[in-house]
Amino acid sequence: MGQNSSSKEQLRIIRSKAEDAIKNGDYIKIEQGTEHSPDASLHELQVFQVELEMQIEELKRSQQELMAVKKSYAELYDFAPAGYITLNHNGLILNANLTFADMLSMERDSLINRYIFAHIPFEYSDIFTLHMRQLFNTSSKQVCELQMQKKDGTLFEVHVESTIVPEESRIPEKSQFSEKSGIPEASKTREASRNREASRSIEESRSTEESASTVQYRCIIIDISAQKAIEREKEQLQAELHRTKKMETVRNLTGGIAHDFNNILFIVVGNAELALDDIPESNPMHACIQEIKKAAFRAANIVKQLLKFSQKNPPKLKRIAVNPPAREAVRSIQAILPDTVEVVANIATDDIFILAEELHIQQVIINLCTNAYEAIERKRERGVVTVSVDTVSLSEDSEPVSSSILVLGNYVKITVMDTGSGIKPDIIDRIFEPYFTTKDFGSGAGIGLSVVHGIVKSFGGTVVVKSEPGQGSRFTLFFPELTEKVPVKMQKNEKIPEGTERILFVDDDIAIVTVLGMMLKRLGYTVESCLNPLEALVIFQKAPDKFDLVITDMSMPILDGLKFSEKIKEIRPDIPVIIATGHGPADKKTSERFGVDGYVMKPLTLSDIATVIRDVLK
């Protein structure tokens, strides 16, 4: 009724405008005359003509406005930042905007009447099917995330929001929609089967109140690949930060353990040295004590390895013989592996040299052997781990060792081979990635092989892996061999330097105070020892010129070695200070700031402490 009144009012306004136009002379005026005269009829016809012309102009203007609105809508729809599609009940695309076509790198015309499942990877089709089923059952907006596939097969991640299209807005479907899928002939059967399964799965849950063949869905599809990449990067950074904090905790713990353990070893080594000095070589006990000393230094090397692991500094490469650290690594691994695993060593007798670090070579072999043991354990059988060290010369006639490029020449080859479960072909390219692991959660960090790879690369080497599932694995490390001869320096039996200076020695461990005090006295020095650094400061403050040198422990509960050194220097700036440490010296800048003149690493020998003292007192 309201619309009728509005139309009549518009017609009245147009008629009024037409009469005004005739009165104003815009048209030839025909006198109105009497009601039934010819002039009256002509006048009425003239008014109708003017009305019609005005209505035509109004219609043209309305059409232009409608076209402008339609164009704006089309642009908003086609160039929206999200993809828009309309699907029928079988997942057939009835309409799509240009943004969605661009997402798939396709023309829009080739998308229409094509099944949406042709662009959803098989493993994600169930997610989309469930998404549409829930939409139909609830009639409320549904959201999901999945992957879609471009024309060239590239996968990208999308966020999907779907609603049911109101009945009055639905697109009329043609019969050819069910015949024209837009899917290549070779894959029609497979895709049709997928579409039928998906459609059946959706229709199973539909109510009988609405015809399944008329329902349509409107989907908004947003490409979230970049957002997901940022989220993954953020997660990786957070995980890396967590690992860094964890490693920092491990470093602090390792430093504390190393200090305590080296203190114990120093007591063993110091007393062994004093005993060796008192017992003649002809006495059978001399050899026994010598073995005690050797064992203590082997333990000290293990502590050094722990400290190397906890430090961030790059390795200092030097010419080393590979054989000794390889034998030491084999001995270590034999001691910790169970009897079900046999460790076989085939290590060259003559020393062969590379540019590396002994402790890192040990770590590489131990990591590979540990990895081999775990592979054997997964197989649940007895197994063998073989460690070989030899040389190989690569020439143009040599059999290729891997796809990696190795410069022709002489190499030292370290091989660790096992009879374990082997490595699956689909993951063999990822085994050196940091934190990649096939173990159950909590069973390992996945850093063993990445550490091996990093160390080998830092030494200029290459790792080659060969493995078959169920047949075991073989890791071969190639290092450039140092073949040039280096003259061997004959070691002279130089006398250990002695002195007569006065030394103030501070350590909170009474056993260390006792043994080092005896060692210093045996070297000729006058020693005053203290267990408490605060008491030592009082003694030094009373008579600073009484002493020629101060030796202090690094880690003490009341006052650490650096702060003790600083306070000593405040009393007498020219007094030399040596710090004995169990976990490595401070950096040069820190040492200068606290006034430290020298360091000696525990466990130390009589020769070590004697040499450092003379160097500092120069």
C-alpha cells in the first residue's frame, strides 16, 4: 500500500513539472479550452508527452545509478582481500570472485561448475566435509582452517568462514552443473569418488525439512600462509629462547660440577705428585701411584669435555693426531654401553693428523656411537658398533663417496657403523637438523647428530651417511689430512723452577690448602694459608709488604676470587695475584678489571704451578 502511494505521488510530481514546463514556454503552449473541446484534448496529450519524456529521463538516470552501484559492488566483490565462493549441496562452485581465482592461479571461468574438493588435499577433505555438515545442522556460521592446492600443486593455508545462503538469494542451478566438473579426464574417477563420499557424508546429517538439492553455501576464504609462517617462526623463536635458557642452566650446573670435581682431582693429583717425589722409581708403589695420576688426568679430560660443551666459544684448531682421541672415545663408550652391544675398534696404528680439537673428535665419536646404540636397542637384538680410523686418497679414478663435492686429495676417514634399525629414506635428509628426533617425547633432545654435523663442518670436514631400514647405518667422516712432516721437538728434562718468595694462599677446602701448601713449600716458597678470604684480607691489610704473591681459589662462598683480587689490589696495587680455577679463566677484560695477573687450571701439577708463579713474578 505504501509503495502504491509513493508511485502515485511521483506521478503527480512529474505531471506538475510537465505543466510548469508548458507554462514556462519550454514547449509550444496549446490553450486548454473547454473540457470537451479539441484544444483541451491536445493540451492533455501535450502534458502526457512531456510526462513521458520526463519519466524516460528519470529512468535513464536511475539505470545509470544502478549500473554505478552494480560496478562498485562487482569491484568490491571481485577485488576483496578475501576469496568469496558459493557452493551447491555437492560442493560444486556456483560463483567465485577474482581473488579466489588468483589464490588458485586459475581463470574464474574455469572454476565455475568445478568441485571445491578438487582444490583440497585428500588429507584435509574430511575437515571441510565436517565443516559443511556442522554448518547445515546448526544453520550458524562455521569456521575452520585447512590447506588448499593451487593449479600447479602448491599448497597454501586458508581460514574458511561459511554460512547458508538465504533462499531468496540462491543462484539458480542448471542441469549441466552435475555434468561439468572441470576436472581433468585422468582424475575424474578419483575426484568423483571423493566428491560422492563428501556429499554423502554431508547429506547423511541433513533434516527432511529442507531439500538437500536446494541448499547453498557461501564461503569466505582468507589466505593465512604468511600469518601461519610468522606464527611458526614465533614458536620456533620461543622454543629457541626456552632451549637457550635451559642450556644456560646446564652451563651453570656444568661449571659448578666441574669446579667441585676438579678440586677433588687436584687433591688426588697433588698427593700423587708428592708421593712420586718421595718414592724411588725402583719401588713397586711408584708405578701404582703413576697410574693413579694418569687416571686422575683422564677424569680431568672428561671434565674439560663437559666444559667445552658448556662454552659458546668457537673451537681453536690445531694439528692433532686423530688416533689417541679416537681410542679414548672407544674406551669411554665401551665403559658405558651394556654387554648386548659389542664395540669393535679398527684404528690405524701410525698417527694420522688433521686440523681439529681432541675433545671435539672424542665428542663426535661418542655421539655417533650413542646414536648407533639407540638404533640397535630399537631393533631389540644384540648388535655391533664398529669404529674405524684410516686414511683414504681421492683421485679422479676413485669410487664416488657421496653426492657431496670433495676436493681430490688425502683424507682421514672416521667411520662409525652399526647393525641397528637403520634410517628411513624419507627422513635421512633431516637427521642433521637441530632438535629433529624420531624418539618419543622426553626421550631425547635431537641435538646429537646436529652437534656432530656442526663440529665436522667447523673442521672443514664432510659427513656421508648410508643406511637401509633394518640393515643398520654407516656414518663416514672425511677430514683433510695434514701430510706435511713437522719436526718433533725433543723434550728436555728441565728442572722445575723454584723460588724463595713469600706467598699468601687462600682456599675454602682444607684438603687443597694442605696439598698445595706442601707443593709450594717443596718448591722453596714460604706459604701462609687461609681458609677464609675475609681473614686473608685482614692478614694482608696488617702487613701488605710481607707477601710477594697471592694465590686464591676462584669459587669461594664468602668472597669469590675476582672480588678478593680486587680488594687485595685496593690495598696494594702492585701485588701479583694468581687465581686457581676448576672451570676456566675469566676473559681478559674481566681479569684486567679485577687485577688478576694469571690463572692456573685445576687439577694442576707441581710443574704447572711452578711455571705460572715464575711467569707472573717476572
